Amino acid sequence: MKMSQRPAAASAEWWRQAVVYQIYPRSFADSDGDGLGDLKGILSRVPYLVSLGIDAVWLSPFYPSGLADGGYDVDDYRDVDPQLGTLTDFDEMTASLHGCGIKVIVDIVPNHTSNRHAWFREALAAPKGSRARDRYIFRDGQGPDSAQPPSDWASVFGGPAWTRVPDGQWYLHLFAAEQPDLNWANREVRDDFLTTLRFWSDRGVDGFRVDVAHGLAKNLAEPLEPLAVNGDLVGSPLPHGNHPLWDRDEVHDIYAEWRQVFNEYDPPRAGVAEAWVHPSRRPRYASPDGLGQALTSTCSRRTGRPASSCGSSPITSPTHSAMVRPLHGCCPTTTWSGTPPATRWRPRIISAVPGTPSRGCSATAPHPSSIAASASGEPARPPC
């Protein structure tokens, strides 16, 4: 039985026991021989994806990008990088996957844009205090000539989290200088992302993996709070939600609005937060009034740790379960709510390279489709 033919209740909560396979589009499959993976390449591999018995694919960013951070520096949230294809290609790929009962999850990167985004180019051309600059986080520097950064905040990638622009102001980037942070206290920013969620949902996207979900709300009251008050920027997660930059309570107001958008669709669109937070704080991201699921892992594209040393921690609320996989071929385990199935398991094949199992993964685990069938009581989905 294809997923589209399953009972409505099962379809609405397909993510509860889903096997999700991550694809980095630029390296997965090249359809035209130019040395770069593309959306038509994914389309050509749909039979392979079906053979894995997966329930969904998670696409790493495929948007236009300068690739300062592997595509997580986004030039345009509502388009496809021309090197990877077109929106028509995206629609064809999505329709083919859906026709085989495979859901589509896309990465969304709300903490920052790229420095090539139209908004940031407008901000650089605009004066201090302008509407264009208020979409980002611009501040005057310290010292008589503003020659020092506005605070001691450091970038996750190393060095100061501030870069100076020609008129003397500084902008915040918690990651690369090419990734200016958005100002989520700005209503225009919030509304534009709601438009983006609807744009992809209207094209058939079934869910969103939210990059740096814990970083959107920041304490920007001046004087800016020094990190020495609450620990290092990339140190151990804190249990109280008072860090100036990470995991502030206000972030959940944003995701409550996202949930309202998700619930406009039938079935509701799914969400999963990348939330590097204290374990006591993670259930809020997995709330049914928020994103519904949360994940973290002991490795990521930013740490450089080998996949063989990776671990993961899928997180759920008391009423929401999740099956997720972390970045770069790490093996997930599954957390279940209610009555768990008899077997805790790891997918047999989770590599994003066809035919190549990831390091550290079980080579003898049961096939995902057989486990999903036994756990849900439904028959396994046949090949498309």
C-alpha cells in the first residue's frame, strides 16, 4: 500500500515511525555529467530510494548559495540553485517521490541569510537606522571611533561574531561572515518566513528540518550582555534559558506561528528542530504546539568529527515521537512514545551515496520497511 493510500490518521502522523534518508543534492546524483549533483539526478534515483524501504527524504539546502557553508548560506529561500535545476525540476522530483509513497522534507535555515541575499545587499546600501538594516542585527562599535566590535560575542566558526561595514557599523554573524544573522524581533522577517513555509508546502513539501532552531531569539538589549555572564557561545548547553544568544524562551513564540501554518495543510506539515540545548529544554521544541520533533547529535558538519565517532539523540515530547538521523552519515536510534515496539533499531543503509553504507552503522539490522510494518500494524509498502 502506498503511503498516499493509507488511512488519514496514519498519513497525518507519518513521521512518528518514519525512516528518513538525508540527501545532499550537490553530491548525490549528477544527471548531466557536469560533476555536480542536481534535482534531476535525485529523480533518476527514485527507484533506488524506493528499494531502501524509506518513508521520506530530507534534502539539504538546494537554494541559490555562494557555498560559504555548504549551502547553509541562502541567497533566496524560494528558488532552486540554477546549477541544481529549476522549480519545475523540484516539482517533478517531488511528484515522483510522492508517487512512490516517499515524503519530502527540506532544510530551512532561519537564523541567517547569505551576504548575497537581496535583503542584505539592500541593508549594506541603506543608512544606519533604516528599515533594511533592521532586518538584520547592526550595531555601532565600541570606542570613540567604533573600532571595536559591539560585544565579545564569538562566531561558532572562530573569531569575532561581528564584521564591520564601510560606514563603521558592525553586523552580527554567529557563523561565517557570509551568514549575517536575521533580526527575529522584526515582524517583516517573521512574516517572510511564513510566506516561505507556505511556498514550499504549496509545492507539496511534507516537512521542514529547521537549522539552528535554538538560535533565532537573542537578547539584543544594550549594553549587549557579555558572554562571560553565561558561558561560552559554543560551550555546554545551559538549563535556564538565559543565554543571550541560544535557546531563549521567546524562540517558541516563533515556532507557535509556524505550527499554525503547518496545520493549515492536510495532513499537517511536519517539523523537526536542530536544537543544541540542555536535555531539560529540548521537549519544548518537540511540543505539539511547536515543531513537534527535535534532534541533536554528537557530530555535525561544523565539528569535523568523523562519522565513525558520531552519535545521536532523537528527542520527543511526552506525546510526540520522532525518528531522525543526524548529519554526515551518523547512525540514529529511535525514541518512541506510548507502547514501544519490541526492537530498538538502526537503519541498515543511511548513506547519501548510492550503494555505500555509512560507517558505524549496523550491517545486519532488519530492513526499515519490515520494522515500520511491524511497529505500525500496517503492511510494508511495496516497491513503486
